[in-house]
Amino acid sequence: MAGRNGRTVRDLRRANRTAVLQRLYFDGPLSRFELGPATGLSSGSVSNVVADLVADGLVEEAGSVDSDGGRPRTLLRVAPASGHMIGVDVGETRVRVELFDLTLTELARAERPLTQQRYEVEVIVDHIRSGIDEVLAAAGLAPERLLGVGIGVPGIVEHTPEGGAVVHGQTIGWDAIPLESLLRTGSPLPGSVPYFIDNGARTLGQAEMWFGAGRGARNALVVLFGSGVGACLATPEVEHGRAVEWGHLTVRVRGRRCRCGALGCLEAYAGAESLLARWREEGGAVPGGTDEETALTAMLAAAYPAGDTAPDPVALAVLEETAEYLGAGLSDLINLFQPERILMGGWAGLQLGSRFLPAVRRHALSYALRHPAEKVTIELGRLGPDAVTVGAAILPLADFFSRGGRRPAPDPESPPPAWRTALEDRVPR
């Protein structure tokens, strides 16, 4: 039965379960007494919802605390083993697959290095499938127990009703790749386990906003600095963040050619791939036969040597120029979105780290308008190189919470009669 606002009793029950689950997840363990003010629910509603969640195995007791003159209060928490998610990071140097329990504790991991043909679609699909098989086998987990698989990819992700997620990855040569359909074909997972595919910068932003340096911020920008660059905008209007193709902002008219084919993109100056290319073009001693992470480590060691060794002037000059381009790019984000925080993550951003950030910050604030620049902080992300994978796993977790902690029901062969649905909505819970 629907009320005046169009919400049914079922909708209300789902919202109440979501509210209790989320408060226990982020702030628990909590007692029933504490859950009332934290969720805005009455004590009776809290008791009913908690009883329901305990019966479903989603919530368990976690000790007790003394109360003021009364009986000790039982603490409750989300049961870690009540759900499992897989997160996948399709990165520049490897495909990383991780299995998590409901509290995002890592249970198993698989990594597949990427070579020169790193973005061939068949190779990526095979790496994801075999990685999923490996982590499930390592943990001894049945595939049907998964809440879902989240995947962070480079590029724009379009969600279509026919083929699911389609990836437009211009910089990696992916033109409308039906990634979800390809994964479903010959998948090790049953059809009841959903895939959640999104831009890698958005999954990084999701992780930092839930658990990292963005937690508590009303609005923030999370920057992914790897082979290329991207960003995720998180605001109250876009609760789980929105990826923006920041790396393809034009910073120099008729400038260097970017991987996307255009001229003068920020990524052509600020991504790790272009940074190393510019060092090589200027005569730098870029180590041969190594991946980008190893080469960037060598560049940092040359620019900032230990002891009394003189720095490599070419490496230092390229890094300083890159800091200015990156800072100028951040100033555009500051002027456009006026965020409280900007967080820099991604493997290259974290590798450059504290040596690089002060220069980036200085240039960003000098190029930005004074008023929004005075209100923003620019810092490193806190979740390390696994943040994209964690954020990918959050995608099925967030969906699970939005449904009140219920798994998606299989599609029935025929819809139930309208009278049965109406009666179910009238039953108090």
C-alpha cells in the first residue's frame, strides 16, 4: 500500500534497514539505545529492524557496555562473514583482483601483470575471469555467496539496458567495448551475481570518501595520478561521486599530442607516461626494459638523490614543470567546483608523494581564484595503491545497503498477483 508520498510499507522497511546497517557499519559497534538517535528511528522501530537483521545473519552481538544504573547494554555490529564482494582494478601496469568480506577485510588477492599488449580486450577479460577464480578458490568461497563484483576501468562507462556496461576508453583504444557482456560469456559466476563497472577515478574517490582522507568532507575532488590522470567529484548532489575526464582538459593550445589523439591535454604533460617520455626526450637516463613504476622510481632517485650526490638537472626540471602543469589543472577544478578538499592518489601520485605535493599545492593556489583557493586543502589520499580495488568493491556493497541488506531476488517466471503484493505491504514489521 502506498502512502501520500508514493512510498509503500516495503519501502519504509527497506529504508529503516538501510539506516541501521549504515550506522552500524560506519560507527559501530553501537547499542540499540544509541541507534535511535543515530538513525532518527523510534526505539520500537530499532528493535524490530535489529531483530530482522539478526535473524538474517547480517548483525551480531559484539560485547556489552555498562549503562547508567541499569543493565549492561548489548553492542551490535555488522557480521563480517555475512557478505562478500570482489573488487577489480584494471590499472596501467596490472589487473588486481581482491576478495573482501562485508567489512572490507581482504581475504584473497590475485595480480596479473600487463605487458605491451596490455589493453587487448581478450587479455583483460581473461585476467579478470582467472583472477576471480583464483581468489574464490583461495578463500574456499562459493561464487553464489558474492554480493557482486566491482570493476574500475580507464575511460567513460555507459550503462545500457541491452548490453550492460559499455566502456569508451579512447586513450587505451577501447571503442564501445561491451565489457559486462564479454565477462558474462563464459563467466565463472552465476547469473545472480551482478557486475558493477565504473571509471577507476570514481572507485578511487568512493574509497577515499568512505574510508580515507575525504571522510567527513561535504564536497571533495579525488585525483587519480597514474600513467594518465583523472578525477572524481563527490558532492551532496552526487552521493557516490562522478568521474570527470580532467586529464583531457586542454592546458596548452597546439601542445604535445595526448594518448587520446588531441593536442595539449593535461595528461600529455602530467601523467607518468608523458613525464617519463619528456625525461627521455630531454636526454634523461630512463632505464630500459622496466615498467613505468620502476622507471618513475629511478627518475625520483635521480632528481632527489640521497646524501651529497648532485641532482640530475633534467629529471628535476621535468618534475618541476609537471608540478606546475598539475597545479594549473587543479586550479581549474578549484575554480569550477570550489571543493573543500582535493586528494591526490593513484600509484604515481603516491610515489611522487610528499616531495612533489608542496610544489603542486603552491602552483594550484597561485593559479586559482583567491576566495575558493583560501577554502581548499590539497593532500595525499590515505588508502594507498589498493584504493581503486577497495572502491570497486564498495560498488556492490553500496548497492547491498541501498536494498536494506537484501540480495537481489531472481526474476520470477511470472509476476505475483497484485492482491498478494498489497497484502505483503500491509504486514507490519
